[in-house]
Amino acid sequence: MAEQPLVLRPATPSFTSPLFTVKQVRDERPGRPAVAWLLPTPPAAAKAAQPVDLQGGTEAALRQFISRTLPARPTRYGVTLRVRECRIQETAAANGQAAGQLNVHLAFDWVNSEGRTITLTEYRGGARYLRPLADRAVVEPTLRQTLLGGLTYFNTWLTRAAAHDVRLATAVHPTFRFHTAQTEADTVFYDPARPLAWADFTGQPRPKGGRYAASVFPSFAYQGRPRVVNGVVELELILKVFVVRSSSWVGPGQQTAEHLNHEQRHFDIVRLVAERFRRKASPDSLTVEDYNSILQLQYLKSFTEMNRLQEQYDAETHGSPLAQERWNRRIEEELRQYGIKQ
């Protein structure tokens, strides 16, 4: 006589407002065997454990169990529940009883706003029981409470992770701040109110007869500080446009206003390039999955642009006051257009 299937009943969760709904259930157990292997009732007590499945099959029964257990309301995260293991194995125990061992392994997947499937977390649970051979009443409640434990675990995990786990974010909102505080002895950070002075050129002058009377060493960098707030990556980017004093030098007797203006324009060019880099890093251009690599690529492109402009500037202005004046006007106009200078 075939064993009657287990009828999995709905449970009552301890949480009232889950952050998730289960959109799909997938049975990924190898071979999809019966969920339970139970010892038969007397008088066939000597037989080995017999396969007993959930009524309607594992996927259908779990889908029905979840739909009846969790409230039907819109949630932020629709997930796929993958059943990696769900097995009850009984063995004979003393005093004519059956000893049951239940093991459950569940995985929770989510498809983010960019279409990428992410395994958020996994749950492993288990339980043991003893029952008389003639009474199977304990079997289904044990399975039911273990499955409810998996849903409770995931809701607790999700509640905590949603505040900080970048994988759960649905968008990136960058904000930018230019560092202007003069906080390092060997570094001058770009500040329109604080132009370069000859005192900033502390490097050893090059031998006489070289091409240049002075040389400045400007560059720029950025630091990112991401945090997840309500499913959004709030990305604070701190941009640093700077001159390294010890790498900047001026030759003896070359500390003229014209030469200082030339070196200041090198610094201004870097600030303009950094501004263009900032404007390229818009929310539409950044994805949750790849915002770091996108920023790095844009930074490398901007760094290349900076070097190209510096070389062009030097090549065009060397020995030409008229070209220097043209660059002065061009740079000043761009600084005002970007709001860097009034």
C-alpha cells in the first residue's frame, strides 16, 4: 500500500511586514527525490523507510505554503527560492519509535535593477524528533516550522542588509566635494582663493641651460565613500586637485609674475579637467554593479586628457607671450563657465 503524502499546511510568521515576496520556487535537489523517508506503521514495522512526498510535489507544495504563509502585498524585493536540500530521514529507535532527522538548505536569489541575478544569502536548518511508529503527527509540523525558520531568517537578514549591503541597491546617486583645506605640508590643494606662490616651489632647481625657468607638478585624484540608504548607493566623491611642493621648482632669478602665472595656469588646467571628470560621473552613467570600474575608466581618460592639455599648453606658449595671453583668456573663461571663479 502506497504511503500517503504529507500535506504541508501554512504557518504563522512572527514578522508582520516582510520586505520580500517569493516570486518563484525552484527544486534544485539532485534527482528531485521524495522529501521524506519514513518508517512504515505497524504491522510492517520491520520494513525500511519508505519515500513520502509532499502533496502535489515539492515545488507546488512549497509555493502554496509560502503564498498562504506570507501576506500578499507589494514588497521591495521579489526573490527566487531555490531548494538545495529538503529531506527527512527516519531510522528505528528504542521502544518501537522512529527517530527523524530533517535537513533543509535554501538559497535566496534576487534580480537587481540591472538584470543581474544575485544570490543574497543561504539558509541551513534542521530538526530532530522521536515519534511512535503508529503516529506521524509530528512530521509535518517539524517540516513546517523549519521552513518558516528559513523565511524568518531571510527576512531578518534582509532587514539588516538593506541598510548597508551594496548588492541590494537599485541606483547610484553621486555627490561631489572638492577638497580645498590646506592640510598637508608638501601639498597645495586647489582653491580659487589661494593661488600658487613661489614659496610653494620647494624642489631642487634643474641645472642652468634647461628649457624651462620653473616647473610645477599638478595632478588630481578622487576618493569614494559609498553607503546604502533606502536601497540607493549614496556615493560621496571627494576630488583633490593638488600640487606637490617638493616636485615643483623655480630657477634662480626666475621668480617673475609672468612665470608664476604660467605655472598657475598648469594648475588651473588640472582643475578644469577634474571638473569635466565630475560632470561625466552622472547618476545615469553609473551602475550599481560597476560604478567603481566606470569611475576608474573615466578617471584614466581624464588623466590622459590632463597630460595632453599640459603638453599642448607648454608647446604653444613656450617663448610666445601672445599664445600665453590666449591661453590665459581661454582658461579664465572656462573657470567662470564652470562656476569655479566668479
